[in-house]
Amino acid sequence: MKRLLFTKIDNSPLIIFRIFFGILVSLECYGAILTGWVRRTLIEPQFTFNFIGCDWLQPLPGYGMYCYFFLMGTLGVFIALGFKYRYSIISFTLLWTGVYLMQKTSYNNHYYLLILISGIMCFLPASRNYSWDATRNPVLKADSMYNYVKWVIVLQLLIVYTYASVAKIYADWLDFGIIKILMLNKASYPIIGEILQATWVHKIIGFFGIFFDLLIIPALLWKPTRKWAFFASIFFHLFNSIVFQIGIFPYLSLAFTVFFFEPETIRKIFFKKKVPYVLKNIEVPKYKYAVYTLAGVYFTIQLLLPVRHHFIEDDVLWTEEGHRLSWRMMLRSRGGKIAFTVVDKKLGTSEIIDHKKYLTKKQQQRIASYPDFIWQFAQRLKKEYAEKGQEVAVYATNSKVSINGKPYRAFIDPKVDLANVKWDYFWHNDWILPSENR
């Protein structure tokens, strides 16, 4: 264990990853402004659907979120330059986590991965070379790092890819139905649009997706297959970038590959003038027990979170309970219909709410088929009427959901007052009607 974790190796992979990471997160943040993502997601909506329990996290008023994302993008530049690195990476991690928790209408797994990686980077000595900090303070400069730096990143990726692969082993992926649905809105793509509609392409995507996720980390670790795995990664991630347009995630995934090649190889490619580090001596630090404890707690959580849905009643594809933070990527397509009825408890009068007046188009899609969105909207209606002095009950009437193109089925119990029922964070919420598999 000491040899595995505390052998000193060349730190070139960590240094170049810091540069790649900083560039990519700055592009993500600046791009979110330029493409209108910030406007559509955080400025135009009357309110956002934050993660339940994080109501205190709200978008800044006016054009404040433009400044927020500009600041994060600038912090990304600072990270790449190694300028005040520790302050920059900690600040970015906190700000990114904040924006992640304040809205989930545009939920993406790579947003969550960015929290984890930037959080890990807070503890790593990534500015010890080729950085503003090391130039200004030569005492900080170093050509080596502990081997555990590499293995922390590798283990995190192994968890992500393995769970992503295992999650695909279910009926709707194996019969390629969900893949067909995902490809339908790609038909207008030039050149490849028509090809993506072919059944044989769906089969290739289906099987390649499972086996790539399952084998890519072991293949990158094993020297005889490393180059082939790297070329497969380039193809896979560029395909995802072009077809699914998922931001920086494919390029971040390619950036991770620097940790799988020999440090000397990375040094020769990116830092030819850097002093080689070839000693590979073992130096056990005084804080070794802190490393064991932090890594043990962190990776235990990472291993348990993706399996928690197995301990929650009913099918996660139906209830969505335990879906997030579990690397269940591109596994379902949800469609829904819903109406909300508000009943005045004193007068007994009722009215049907036109929820479209409150919501953006994307929020409307979410609220019709995701239980936490439905519950949160009921809470908002309760609060709105309370401000007018009315005590109300809120019911989700005619709530129906279709999963992966299957027929619509009743989703929310229309007899349950959602305004006055508590949200269960960890277990099943009984007002979600049973799935056909229950």
C-alpha cells in the first residue's frame, strides 16, 4: 500500500491536467453566457427548481448571474495559469456547486462530475510547476507528486464508468428502444442524421456503450491496450460531442487520459524543458492517516450513492428516486401530462391552475413527469396563496407519464394534498403511484 500510494512520480500529468481543466471550465462558463444558457435557465424563469432543501440558493437578481458565470470563467483561467491556485480552485468549486444546487431543470451528469473533480483538485498540489504561483514563489516549485494523486483520479473514473455501464444492462437499452428515441431528434443533422436512424447503428451504439464504459479504464491502465483504448476514447467522446452536444464533458474525459500514460511520456509531449523526475522513491508523509481517512470516507460514499435506489421501493425508472448522482446516463426519456387543482380549505372552492403561466417551456416538460418538480410546484402554489391569506390544498390531477415511449400511465395520486405532505429525501414517497413492475 505504501508503494502504491506514496511512491514519488513525475507530476507532469497533474500539471497538464490542471491547465486542461482550467481551460475547459472557463469555456463552459463563458460559453454558458454566450449560448444563452444562463439567460434561459437562470434569468428568464420566474423561479428555478433548486435541489430540495436548498431553497436559500437562488439566482442573483437582474443580470447578476452573468457576472456569476463570468467570475467562474475567470477563475477557470486562473486555475489554468496556476494563479493563486488554491483560492481559485476552492472558489470555483463553491460557486459551481452553488449554481448546480440552485437549479435542476437542466440537470447533467457532467455538472455533478465537475463538482467532484474540482473538489478533489482542491487537495492536490497542481500548481507546483508551470504556474504563476511557482514562478513568484520558487519554494513551491516541485517536479514530483505522490502516486496517490493519480490513483484518486483513476478510482473516481472507474466508479463513474463502471456504474454507467452496469446501469445500461436493462431491457429498454438492450432492445435499443431508448437509443432509437434518443436518435429521433438527430434526424435533421447533416450527413449523419439519416444514418443515426438505422437499426444497425442503434445496435452498435448500444453494445459499444456498455462495453466501452465497462472496459475503458482497465484498457487504459494496461500498457498493451493503452494506445488502442486512447484512440477508442477519442472516437467515442467526439461522437458524443457531435451527436449529443453535451458541452465540455467529452473533452474533460479525454483530458483525464493523461493520468494513464507514463509520466515521462506526458513530460516529453507537453513539458520538454521540464526537469525529469526518475527517482521513484517512497516517502510516507506525516499526514498519511488523513489520506486514508479522507479517501476511505469519500470513496465509500461514491460507491454507495449509485446503488441507493435498490433500497428504495419501486423502479427508479418510474419514480426517479435515487436517479441523480448515480451515473445513470441517457437511460430514459420521460414525457408527461398534468393539471393542478387548488382547493380553498375554508370556502371549499376549487380552481384549475394554468401552470404554463409560471414556467418556461423546459420547466413545463420537467414538471409534467418528475415527482420532485411536481411537489415543489405544489409548495410554491401553497406559498403564493398563503401570501394572499388563503389556506389551500393542491392536487395533481390527470397526472400521467410515459417512460421510453411506452403508453401513458397514471403517475401521481390525485387524492393526496401535495401542498401539505412532506418530501421524503431518502425513501419512497407513497403519493407516487406504483409502476407496472411493482
